[in-house]
Amino acid sequence: MERAKAAKPAAADEPNLGDCLRRLRFDRKLSLTNVSALTGISKSTLSRVESDQLSLTYDKLLQLCRGLQIDLAGLLDPNHGNSRELGRRIFTPPGHGRSVSVNLQAYNYLCTELAGKKMTPMTGIIRSRTLAETNGLLKHEGEEFTYVLEGTLELHTEFYEPLALSVGASVYFDSTMGHAYVSVGDTAGKILCVCSTPEPALTRALDSPKPRARAGAAPSRRAR
């Protein structure tokens, strides 16, 4: 059930969410159905927001912004995003973020309140010991940088032999190439990862089942 509350009349100097959403839709040539598909918020809820019959909770506002790839300030700005030209900053305290689990791997997205980011930063705990324990070779748009914080890992990729990564090692690669991390040490591995992939697209890629890679499959070329 959608968590929302009845809309309150906005003061004359306050932005109106319904008007701002409608203007943004028209600017981007999006239907309510399009916005619903992008954000996961029902079409009926969006329609009631635009007609000032409903006000979204803070969590739903963030969900709306993530799906539309715009800051909250940009959504409520009549110029939609001119504020992005100004300095932007977001802080994630220790122990905070948004957790996403995929089989034995656990990721923690950082700085999630800032929508429309050009990068998706996260930490990850890698517990899979074999490719069979992963969710298969992951592919997503963009590029990926990974730095090993704890443990020893192997990076398995579509076109290279497994690459050993110890503490302090880093790797940068094209993430449209199938890839998966496996822990080979005595303890789980921990990584800092930054993807040049919008957070919603990355989450969809993580949630989708992947073809299983065959352990020991011959690579097409060696890692360098």
C-alpha cells in the first residue's frame, strides 16, 4: 500500500509538488505511465499528487527523484536542475547507506540521498567462494573501479583469466563485460566500488538472474 498523506495547500512562496512534477513530465515528454515505470510509484498515486490530492512521504520523494534521476531541489525548482550547476554535497555517516544483498554478496550503497549522480559508490562484502555461489557474471552499463579493503579476491571476467586482488589492489574495467567477485582467502573480502552507472540501473542489473559461468572455462585472452 502506498504510504502517503493528504496534501496541504502550499504557501504562496513554496513550490507545489504537483505542479513541479507535471512540468517536469511535460518537459521530458513523459506520461504518468512512463513515470510510474521509472519510479515504481503507482500511476494512481502520481495522478493524485499532480492534482494536489496527495502528498508523498520523504521516502517516496527520494524514490521519485531516483527514478527520474533528479535532485529533490531540482524537482522542486521550476527550472528543473539548474541547481545542479551549484556545488552539491552529501554525507553518509558510518554504518548508514542502503543495503542490497545478492546471494552471498552484500552491498551498501553510499550517498543515496543525492539523486542524478554520475557515479554509484558502494562498499561490498564478498562471501562467495566459487562462481557457482555467485549470481553469475554480472553485466551493466558504464565502467567500474574496485579497491580491496580486506581479504583476498579473484575477479572473474568474460574475456580474461581470473585476476587475484589482495588488500590495497585496485582494478578498473568495462562493466558491460561479464564479471564476478569471489573470495579466496580465509575471511570474506571487503571492497570499495564505484560504478559509472545510475543507481536504479545498477540495482536492476544486480537483481536480474545471470547465466552461470563455467568454472575453469578457457578465457579468450590473459589478464595483464
